[in-house]
Amino acid sequence: METAVRISHTSGLILQTIRSGYIYGFDIMEVTGLPSGTIYPALRRLEKDSLVRGDWEDSKIAFRQDRPPRRYYKLTRQGKDALACAVERYPLLAKLAPEEKATRR
Amino acid sequence: METAVRISHTSGLILQTIRSGYIYGFDIMEVTGLPSGTIYPALRRLEKDSLVRGDWEDSKIAFRQDRPPRRYYKLTRQGKDALACAVERYPLLAKLAPEEKATRR
DNA sequence: CTACCCTATGTAGTATTCTTTATATGTAGT
DNA sequence: ACTACATATAAAGAATACTACATAGGGTAG
């Protein structure tokens, strides 16, 4: 190891949450309790730094379910490295290896 | 319940760490992985807001153990209320609590 | 049809947190 | 003597997080 990007405790928490299957902003907000003013700017920074990749869902799917379209995120290779690094750095983050969200597929 | 003070996720983490028995700055740094530039200003704010109370240890004790004196913190009543409130607000916080530190007594 | 709630994302401005550096004191190595 | 490590705390400036508010479509209550 490792010259992976250094990230904050909160960013580590968000990456962990995404890895656990909570893959869009609103869902991450609910599961972490962090406010939208934390989550959305953080997601944009993570995407800018290539730690996550975001894609808009097909608006037709959202429309059929009577809700706004979501932006779905996934960890990149660099994101996984940065998370591994964060778990080493912040000992308490390891306790969150959670409760995978049931994937409906 | 209760109009306890609203605190940030990180402050909640620090309060929880103190409650678990890690009661001075350096110890909190080690168990959380958070840097000194986070911990010490946060402790001062928490003390200013009466969520924790800090007391310098007797410098003779520190001298005998060949180290600088520590400032020991404990939660106040308001601090306990604020923490209870934070645990409700941030669902993941409870999982981030460190193991209780063994008290040597 | 007006008001309000729910999902979902986003922004402005302020408060907090992070990086880096510094202080003081002691121990150990070269 | 100089360098490095370890325990503790702290400050300054840059980066990040939080509060409060905004936007927008759809549903529901009156």
C-alpha cells in the first residue's frame, strides 16, 4: 500500500454507505442522518476526484414511479482504495461494515 | 423530550468517545483517528457550551510519569442530553462508539 | 384551487473540521 | 550535539460540513 487519496471521516462514512448499497443522495441522507447540505456537495467532490461515478437513472423509470429521477453512485477503483485507507486511519469506521441493503434485482 | 443542543456528527462522535472512557485529547485522537486540529478546538467548543467539563490533572502526577499534564473531560447533564439527541438524529452514530475503555480502579 | 406533504436534488452563507506547524518536556540513538 | 520518537496541547489558514432555504413534480386534504 498505498498512496490513495486522503479523505475526511465524513467522506469515508459516505463511501462506506454507498458500498453498503445506499447508492443515491436521498437514501444516503436517510441512513446516515446527515443533511442534504453535507451529502450533495460531498458527492460532487467525490465524483470530481473520481472516487465515485454517478449516473442519472432513466427519467421514464422515475416518472412511472411518480418521483424525481435519482442519481446513482458507485465506487470506483480509486474510491475503494481511498475507503480502505480511511478504514485504517479512522479505526471506528470499520464498525460500519453493515447491514448490506437488500438489493432488489 | 427535549430541546437539547443540536450538535454535529463529529461532535457527537467525540461525546460518545468521552462517555466510553477516553477522557483526554490525546486518547480521543488515537481511538477516533481524528487529527489534533479537530479534537482540541472541538473540546474547547464543547466546554464553552457546557456539554463537557474539563479539569487539569495534578501536574505532579504527570511529572512523575514523565509526560505533559492532561486535561480530563467528563460529560455534563446537558452533554448527555445532546448526545442522546445526536444518537437519534444520526442513526449510524451508535455503531461508531468505541469499546468502553477498561478503568483501572 | 389552495395548501400541504413526499421524494429528490441543489445552493448560499456560516460554522466546523482538516492540514500543517508549533510548543514543551522527556527518552533513545548515533 | 544532533536527530528522532513519544506524550500532550494548541493556533492559523484552507477545506469541508451544517443550517436554512429553494426548486420541482406528483399526491392528498379541505
